[in-house]
Amino acid sequence: MADRKTAPVYRTRGPVDDEDWTAVAVALNERMARRRIGQQDLARLSGVSVSTLRELQHGAGRRVQNKTLASIARALEWPDDHLIQVLLATGSAADPEPAEPTGREILTVLTRVEDRLTEILTRLAAVEHAVSAAHDSAPPDSKPDSSRRHDGTSRT
């Protein structure tokens, strides 16, 4: 049988000269912050363990497969090879292009706004009720006189 020489398949990443794991950490942390996504959510979306994400977020250059970097990039809506390019310094840590928010992100923000608005309306109704109750229960002599100014002097 002939001995064929084939090029080795480079499937894993580990600490190698000219790889910038700190740049990967910066890109990952900035994107997660911008997208308001936590480790648990990113782990679920990418299929990568939380411990692997944590190590990458801290710039630890342990052996990580290219498919792991691609899965994380895809979950963060980057091109599959983005983190590999950042690692090899052929790309930048910045987003390749300004990303529009996803429908899910928009719905999440709208839900938060709606919840906050509901809370504000509930508080406002309580204040209105308290003011109305105080006004209705006040004796007639203590009710504000429309002929008086706020400083207590009469209008004439």
C-alpha cells in the first residue's frame, strides 16, 4: 500500500503564536453586552457549555474547536468564521457591519417597555385614587378656595 501524505486537518484551536484570544474575548463580551445576552442564553443558543463560554470570555486559549467558535458566532448572528478571523487577527473585534436588532430582541424590549408602562399606570391610578379620596373626605372648610392664590393671598 502506498504511503500517501495528506495535509493535516486543523480542527482545534489552542494557544498558538499569532492567535489573539484576548481579541476573541473582547469581541465576544462586547457582542453579548450589546445583544443583552447572558452566558446561559448563549450556551443554549450555540450548544456550547457555559464553562467553555466563560473561558473564552476571559481570553483563555484552551483547545477550542473551530466548530465551537463557529457555533458561537452563528448564535450571535455573525458570519460563521468571524471569531476565527478575530483570533487570527484577519478580522477585527468590531462587528463586521452594524447589525439590526432581531425580531426577538425587539419583542423583548417592547415587552419590557410594556411591563414598565403598566407599572407606571398602576402607580398613577393609586395616586389619583389617594388624591381623590383625600379631597372627598376633607371637610368643606378645608377644601381649597378658588378665590385664593397659592401663596394664601386673595385674588381681587
